[in-house]
Amino acid sequence: MKTNIFPHLNPQQPNPLKPAVTLRFLSYLFILLSTFLLYVPIIFSQNGVGDIHGKLTDFSINKPIANHAVILSIHKGDDVTQQEMRTDENGNYRFENLPLDDETHYTLSTSYGGLQYTEKNLVVTSLVPSLSVDIRINDTTDDASQVRIKSYTIALGFPPRDHAADGAVAVIEALDVENLSRSSFMTTLGNEKVGFKLRLPEGYEEFHPHSPMSLSQSAIGKHIVVKDPLSTGETKIGYTYIYHALKDKLNLSRTLQYPVDKISFLVPVNINLEPHSKHFKTTQYEPINNVVYKVYPASPAKGFPAGKKINLKLGLPKQKFTFGQTVLIAIASVLAGGFLVAAIFMIRGTYRTSGESDTADFAPTDEGWLRKLSDADLEHARTSRLEFIAQLDEMHEKQDISERVYNRLRKEQTSKLTEILDQCKERGINS
């Protein structure tokens, strides 16, 4: 059975387009397309320039803005030059004789009513030689659902050399913010109208803005703000501040007003801190400006929702113990009925040097400590040691533990069990 891929044609009826007519039509279409494709490059290669034009309109009164300055910033590599012109009586402007170069980017900006309006990343090429960009003054929205933070990067560094050595670190934060609305975004902070706001953690100091130009520190509620309207599209925001570690911990947690797709920590390898939230995991080491960073990204499937406090705590790396050390700590805690012996095991496990042999002599159990145990606790200690040895033997049979580790742990546990059995015998406890 054949399938009709053109359902509007009845397969039982003859094709209304005769072969000769069809061939003539296709030939004519081919000539038109070929002429167009050849003609367009010839025009632009001869002219070689383009233009950016548009109109300024004040949407609060729905009227064009005449005789008003518009600035075109031209970005080519690291060089930035500017052109300025004024709108005509109908609010129109036009920048002409712009080179058709996809490596040259343009930014349009104008100030009005104390606010800055900007259109970024404009490009004119041979394919799009004429750009129409209307600047909509006072056309704003306060719909926060249209704003999202695509990426939020927090990098740690060392404070300036003239800063006191008091546990301070430099914190660099970079945000890629996107306004999905057709209108510029404006919100409020107290009685102030701002284009963007973000709360900083408690205890920060020495705030330094980097971009954009209207980024500043607000006196209200320890926020940073972008005073100008947040333009449609993406805006990059960056700043630094100083934060002091308390007891080897940094708490940069806060509530964000906008949803966040991805948050990343960048921690230099010589700063012994790591994020403690389950969302962050080390994935790679990244060299940046001759500094190697540990990168901890977090991008949950649903992102980080707006209005919810995000855990941005950092602390010393958590000690990772071997299976044997972990079990020993647990047994010691149970037997001692407290935390002292557990702490001793941790310290011994942490500070054991690489030069120590796995077959080194084990420190004998404190016989004075064994004598302080009640008969019931001593019996429980004996049972725990026997169960642990039995579990080691089972793991060894299943090859879940290496021969070297098994021999070391079994020798240690057998030695400690012998001491417990001697104490039981001394007390006349049937073992």
C-alpha cells in the first residue's frame, strides 16, 4: 500500500500540472533564485556599508522624542569608539556608512529622565545590512516572572595585600540575567525604582561594582541594584566584596528574588573550602589567569526557585574515612558511651602519615578503660568485636575488601578482642 505524502492531491485524479508546464515553471523559479542570489552580494560588495536606524518614543505620552541625543558605541576587538547624533522632529535617527563586519558589534544608548536605555550586541553584515532598532522610552513592565538568572557564578579569592590577615576572602559574583519581556523591566526597592535588585549575604563589606555602569550598592536592606531599566535580552552583572570566614566557614546563603538555572562555585585549590550543599559536586579543575580552581556546579532539573533561600555555605572538606575507620569509630562510640574515644579514632585516622605501614603494631586498648566498664558493657564489647570480625570474614570471602586491608583490620580486632576476653576471664565472666 502506497502512502500519499501530499494529502491535498487525489491520487485517483491526474496531476493538473502537465510535465511541460511543470518543467517550465521550475526553470523560471530557478532563474529567479539564481538572479537574486547573485544580485544581492554584488550590490553589497559594491556599497560595502550598512546602517542602524530607528525611532525614539516616549510611551508614557505615546509621542516621539525629537532633538534627542543617541549614542552608537562601536566595539571591534578591544577598541571602542563612539558616534553621536540627534533625532529629527519625528524622533527618527540613522547611523550610516557602517562597515559590514560580523566581528564588529554595536551598542545603542540614550539617557532620558535620569535613566539609561541600551540596546546591545547589534551587528550589520552583508546579509543584514540595515537594522531597525526602536528605543521605547518608559515602556516598562514589573512582571518579575519575565526575569531569570541563567547562570550565577561565585568565585573565591584572596583579599588585597593591604587587607588585614583576619580570615577574609574576596568574593567575586557574576550573573547572566535575562529579561524575557518585550518591555524593559523595572521593580521597586523601598521607594526606589530599579531595573534589578539582589540581596547580598549578611556581613559583607567593601563592595565594588564592575558592570553595568549603573550598578551600585543600595542603602536599603543590603542590596545591590541596577538603577537603569533592565533591557530585553541578556545583561551581565559583576561585582566583588570582602567576606570573613568564621571558624573556617563561609555562609553566603540568601534568598534570591528571581529563579536561577545554574549556580557554580569556583574555589582556588589553595583555599581549603568546599560547598556543603548536596547540589554542588566537583566536576573539573579549571585554570583561570594562572590560578587553578575547583569547579562546583549545581543545576537542578527545575533550577532554584525564586523566593527560596539557597544554601551557599562553605566549610572545610569533610573527612572521608575508610570502611574500617568508620566501623571502628562507630564501635568505639558505642562502647565508650560518649564522643571521646570516637574523637581519638578520628584524630589517629586523620594524622596517620603515608609512611606508616599497614602491618605496624597496633596500640593496645587502655586496660584501665576496660576495667571501668560494667559487666554488661564488657559483654557487649565482646559481642561487638566478634560480630565485626565475622563481618570482616564475610566481606573477605565475597572479595569486597582487599587482602591487605582485611589482614590489617582482622589482626587489630583480634588483638583487641583478646584484651576484652582477658578482662572477662579476670572477672570470672563466662565467655
